[in-house]
Amino acid sequence: MLKVGLTGSIAVGKTHVCKILEANGCRVIDADTVARAVVEPGQIGLDRIVEHFGEAVLTDDGSLDRPKLGAIVFSDPAKRQLLNSLLHPLVIEAQDEWLKQVESDDPNAIAVVDAALMIESGGYERFDELIVVWCAPEIQLGRLMERNGLSESEARKRIDSQMSQDKKKSYASFLIDTSGSFQDTEDRTLDVLQKLREKI
């Protein structure tokens, strides 16, 4: 089985690339899905968040108030680092369980784990190949403002809180530029997939 990490900054089109890979036979898991699962009520991740950030980050029904927690961590690098240190080990453990399951189902699979902070957390080192999805900075800014309903300054703050696209690109085995049309992105993604298949 080929283990592939896929990463990129916020609003660069990772989800679109993952859909193309999945539609063409790859097994794909999104770290955001895993991260949501580990902070469900009753899970250890939520207990850790409440222990460090207090019950103010919970909604009335006891689930995580994501916008409230997001407002805290996006404006404070130390708190963001604390949150990541609490949740990353749980997310990586869940991803590794998934990878084992995929390998047992299909030893010839291409298993793709999509995670925005894969490089920052060091998690990328567990993979055979690393795809970095990127796009032109002005396109990224526009996409983020539109997708999340943010002002330009709010969107820039979120982008600036992450490792730069150029630095991420320096880690890549493969790059996929999503600055163009959906068709351009699909063509680039399928080119990369062909190269991955040659490595199995």
C-alpha cells in the first residue's frame, strides 16, 4: 500500500483535489473529519479542551462551540499551539488506525490522508509521498473571504497564522496548482495520480 499525505494552506482547494482522487480509486480520509470526531461529547479530545480553555467554549448542549474556540486560537499563537498539542496526537492515532484498516482491506491501495497541519505537526514523515496543494495568493484570499464570509483583514489573519505556501511547497514530492479552472486542477491531479500508481 502507498501511504500519501496531502496538505496545503487554508482555502487552496484540498477538498476538490481529494474528491478527484477518491473518484479515481484512491482511499481518502480528511483530517478535519477525524478532528471533529475526537472532540465529540464524551471523547477525550473535548475533555482536554475544556480542561485548558474552560466551559465557555461549550454550547448549551455540551458540544464544542467551534466559532468561539476559533476566535480564541486564531488571535493567539500560543493558544493555537496549545490546542494543536492537545488534539494532534489523537488525530494521528485515529489516522493510523484508518491506514491499518485500509491496508488490511486492500494491500495495493493508494491511501490519502488530507491534513492542513501535516507538516507543522511532523505527521508528514509517516507517509511515502507528500502532495502539496497550492494556488496563487490572491486567489486563496478571495476564496477564503467568499467561503467563510470574512473581511479581507480577517482572512489575511487566518492565512498569516499558517506556514507560508512557499515553505509548504518545499516539502512536497508532488505539487498541484489549483489556480486555474476545475478542469486544469483535475488534469494536474490525474497526472500526479498516474505517477503515484507507478510507485505501488
